[in-house]
Amino acid sequence: MKIAYVSSCDWEGQRFNGIVLHRELNRIGHSSDFAAADCSLKDEGVRCIGGPVLRFLNRVAAKAERRLSLQSVLPTLGLSLRRQLYFRQADLVHLQLLHSRQFFSMLQLREIADGRRPVVWTLHDPWVTTGHCVHPLGCPRWQIGCGECPDLTIPLAIRRDTTGLNWRIKRWALKRARIHLVVASKWMQQRLGKSPIVAHLPSTLIPFGVDRAMFRPREKGACRQKLGMPAEARAVALRWTPWNLLKGTEYAVQALEKLPSGLVTHIICFDSTSDMGLGSLRGKYEFVHLGWVDREEAIATALIAADVFIMPSLAETFGMMAVEAMACGTPVVVFQSTSLSEVVDSPHAGLAVPYKDSGALANAIQTVLQESVLRQTLIDNGLKLVAREYTLERYLKRHLELYETLLSNKN
């Protein structure tokens, strides 16, 4: 079969942006092309969308779109896809991340997904169900047409309240588009069923997979040495994103403040090199700031070096790093009320504590570190869960089965 993937970027988020599927399909003898707005990989079949003129026009359109507080309506870069031979000849099109990099217009969906061939779209967040945000948190207005938005600053932020218009544009674009959706969690699948924009579209649940040759238990001391940490350290790892309220960094800070002195010595931080938001944690812990890391080897090393990984996200549709931590043999603690409690199979393979409860988060960290039997149970169950549900082989197999089903139904 010939597959054409479309995404905003080929290098950022390689563990979940579709590039893994592209590589695996080519490896086993299928034909796959990966079209991206932002390209840097030299892989065979990776193609940059648009030329210099169209990219200039796209920048103008993107600037106008920001001024008008529209989202994925005016970009022109995606228009070049229909002229590309690899795209025209594809048996199936698989859309990935479309609403970043301002390159793709939702108005194109009706033409791309007109029923002549199967079109699959992996939804990484609920943006398609809302008037502007990637996660509406507790706001229910996405179910009734948005408008009167209570918070325009939630990513993806806009200047003025055009949420009702953006919502209606999405509904119009998807009303007659023949698209099969893919989601990574039951939480997300249930949410789509409540959306007036996409509830009519079929969906398939395919959790992301991890490469267990890379993400696996290894000697903790050696991994700590690579990070410049002492072998006897007691470490907590987390995503340090104080600028992104959706990741719950403030609750992580509060929980770490509550921990008894000496229980934890080191904090391993992904994503940021900034000390912003540390507050009273300065002097209590040694910090290892990794910055934005997308290399699997570096991620695995840091996760293995930790004694516990906390992910107190306020909104998640899957939680890739939680799965990677379990695969590395590192216990995970998350908040309830997102997909994460489902993904870590709480309380068997990970612990989920009440939403926004920093005290409960601190207690869970302390419990995992101090109760060796519970800790080992979480490690063992986490490894079994990954082997059963979250392998790269299973991820590829389920996509191939979906592709073959859609292509056979077309014929």
C-alpha cells in the first residue's frame, strides 16, 4: 500500500507525530511519504510542503490569521499537497498534527476527505472540538458552540473572542468530510462522542507504542553518572513547564515543598532550563535541567535515573512520558480526571491522586519512595502493562489492520 502522512513537523515529537509509522512501513516493504511544514530530517520519503513563494504567502496569511483571531483557516501552505504526485497516488492519507505551525486550513478537509480514498486523522488533543483551546479544562461550552469564552489565554491563545466562529468553521469543515479518527485513550474517544463537531465520525482506539529496546530497565547508577548525579541520590523526575499551566507545574512545586527534608535530593526536569517557579525549592534540592529533549536515549537515561516520575497534568489525552517511565521501570504518579489514570492503570501500575491536590501528590511520592513492596509492585505491573498494551509492534500492527480494513471497505 501507498501511504501519505501529513504533519506540522518531522523532527519535533518524533515518538508520536507519525514519523515512526512512516519509517516502519517503509522498512517492511510498503511505500510511505511524510509531508511536513517544518522539515529537518534526511529520511527517505520525508518531503517539505510548499516552495518559497507559497511559504511567503503562508507567512502573510498566518499573520493575518493571528490578527483576526482565527485558527487554521487562512494558511495556504497545505494547498500544495494536491499538486504533489506522492500525495495524489497515495492509497490512503493519514493526517497527524495539523493545528501547529499555521500551515493547514480546515477548509481543505472536504477536498482531501471526499471519499475517493480513505483518510485517517490522529487527534493528539481535543482542539478540533473547541473554538480555540487544545484543552478546555472544565469549560463545557465546546459542547454547545463555544462563544463567550471564559479564558482566551489557554493554548492556543487568541486575542479576541472569535471562539463561536472558529467552532462553526470546524463543524462546517467536518460535516461532510469522510474521515476516520484515531485516538490514543478511551478518555479521548468518549470526549469525541460528546462533540457536535466530530461525534458523527468513526474512531479507532490505538494507544501509542514505545520502543522497548530503548525504554527498558537499566543500571540506575550508570544513568545517574551520565547526568552528573551521585549514585546514592534520591530523585524525582517531572516535566518542568512553568509557562504551560496545563502541565500542572505549580502543583508539583507545592508537593515538593511538602516533602520531608532529605527524602528527595535531586529533581530531574524535562523541557525547561529555567529556574522560574522554583520558589522555596531553591536550596532544598539539586536540580538537573535537561531542557527540551526529543532524543529517546536521553529521555530513557533520565527516566531510569529517577526513583519516581510525577506527571500532575491538568489535561492529557494520553501521556507518552508516563508510559516511557513505566517501560524504564520507574513508578509513576499522576492526577485523576485526565486520561493518565487510565493509561497507567491506576492503582495497579501507577498511582493517580485527586485532581489538583498537591498534598495527595506529596503523600504518593513519599509512599512510593518509602514502601519498597508497593514500589516493586508498581514497577512489575508497569512493565507488564507496557508489554501488553504499549509496544511499538502492537502500535504498528493496529495501524496496519486499520489501513487494510479501510482499503478493503473502499473496494
